[in-house]
Amino acid sequence: MKVAIIGKGLAGILTAMAWKAHYPATEIEIYYDPFSPIEPVGSGSWPNMLDLITEFQTTNPECWPSWREADWDQTVKTGISYKGWGKDWFHDFGMNRVAMHFDPKKFCDDMARNFKCIPKRVGYNIDADFIYDCGGSPFSGRECTSETWDRYTLLQNPLNRVLLAETDPYTRVYCTTDNVATKDGWCFVIPLQSRTSMGYLFNSDITTDEEALENFQEQFGEAKVTGWRSFHNYCAKNPVMDGRIFMNGNKYFFIEPLEATSITGYMVWIERTLRYILQGASIQEMVADNQRDICENANFLLYHYAHGSKYDTPFWDYAKSLWKPTDTWNNILKDAKQGNWKHRVQGTAYNYSYFSFLSVIATYCNMETQQDFKSLLRNNW
């Protein structure tokens, strides 16, 4: 079987790795535009990315980086720390699970050496059984037209712009991604080996660039500004064409990085396409399930804003108004309040998008109630 991948960014590389991890005999070609660098964001992940790296190493032993030897600017990530939100709290991965902060360009360039990469702009007339289009956002560059917009659904979110910056690295015994609330939105703080990566996210309809820069420097001090990005939160209405061409990465969807779910979203979709291609799963169910997960993910992020922050500003007034609970969400909380935890965790229970039942309840306890999550866990597990 021959698989062609358009794009050498995170989605393209992870797609190639997943195919090689599960089906090593697959012939893979990656086509990329050498004049279009990958986005300098996406430095956070969840533990399942390390799982994929391990699976890929198992079938490709010549690729065997370790924490000490890999050259990805990587640091160990134990979770996500919320500071200055409705309540300071820590969304951890558990004692037995860690993720990784990393430089996406270094990671992609390194892992691409394991594949045949062709520096060429291409369309869909490629000699391949299946094609994954991971060729970047449809809302940037000359290909974006009114017709492009018609193929996408815009997802509700209070943010649409980010100031990117970096400052000196700092050493911790363990690392977290810090999500720091600001008067204009929030700022991610990601510790890498060579630097600390920062992104001051805001809404350009509420805050000007000049105000954002001034407020960023007031709260975080001087840092090297490395760029500005405007973005949309969106999802393709139909990510599959002709039963053999699949969108992935920013070509398929984008949601702000509050819980670092983009990489997980890429991987979940890859697994679903593999089940369709190689196991005969229903393409209609596959697409419907993935669309639901993306929309639930976007909605779950809105929940984090629902209880505000330590700032009383126009941004937070707007952000708090966007959360709308769904039937799925209400059913999860109903089960939790009735102590029906074992059924949800051990049975064939649904999650909320990519988030486990326990993650949802931990977020609920920390964001909305004064209940102690550990006490609930002890009593209801």
C-alpha cells in the first residue's frame, strides 16, 4: 500500500509515524513546500504522543532517541498549571504519565529523516492509494477564498490573535505548561531547554496590538517578541474526499491551545482513518464521531472561561458568556454527583471529546465547586 502525505509539519510527521508504527510495510512519501516553514507553535503535547514515539521506535529501531539524546529542545511535561483563573489549579496526567514540551521544527526535521520527503508543491493527482492533506491552514495564504470559508464551520471561541515571545530558560525539578490568566485573555508559558516560549492570546476586536504588547510587558516583563499570529477556530465540514483523501492538521481543524489538544486531535483522527482503511469501519460513523469530538473539545475549552479569572475586564465578560452545557456534559456530571464513577471509568462509557471522565470531574471540581476532588475520588472510585 502506498500513502502520500502533503505537509511536513506535526500532523504530516505524526501521520507518517502512525502508519509505520502499525503497518511497517506501507510505502510512504511526504511532499512539502520548502518555502513554507511549519508554524512555530505547538510545543505542548499529551502523554499519547510519547506512546506513539515508542510504538514507532519498536518497528523502526534505527530511530531510538532518548530523553538525553534527542535534539528537540525537549523537557518533561507533567501537566497544565492554571494561574489566576477562577481558581489556581493543576491538571495533571497522573504519577505514571508524562508528556513533552518540544520545538516542533526540530522534532519534525529530525523524524522526517526516517521517511522519503520530496520538496515539491502538489495537488491530489499523486500516485498513491491514500492521501493525507496536512498542508497547513486554509485561512492563510493565497488559496483562501470565499469558497474556502464555505467548506468550514467556525467554532466559537473568545480568542483570535497571539503575540509570540521568548525569554531565558529556567530550570525546574519538573515542568508544567503554565496557563496564566491576563486582563486580555491568557498567556502560555512553556519551558524548553534553550528558552521559555510564551504566547499572549487575546481578542483583536477587544484589545489592540499596542494594548496587548503593553499589557504583556507590564505583567511578564521584557521578552523578545518573535511574531504575531491571527487565527480562526474552525473545523472542515467534510474532512474526507472520494473515500481516499483525508484532511489532517490545520487543514482540517484548529482550536486554541488551552489544553494542548491539537496533537491528540491529529492522532485520534489518524487512528480512525486506519480503522476505516484497514478494518472496514464505517466512514460515516468515523467522520461523525470525529466531528463530535472536535466540537466537544471546543466547548470544553469554553468551560474553562465560564468562571472567569481574577480580572474583571471586557474580555472576561465576553468569554464567560460563551459556555453552553450539552446533554453529554450534564450526564457526566449527573453520574459524578450520584457516585456512579466505576461504571463510567471501567465500563463502556463515553468521555467528553478527548477528555476522560476523571479529567472532566477534576476540572469541574476545581473550576466550579469548592469540593475537594481527592475526597470525591476516594469516596466514589
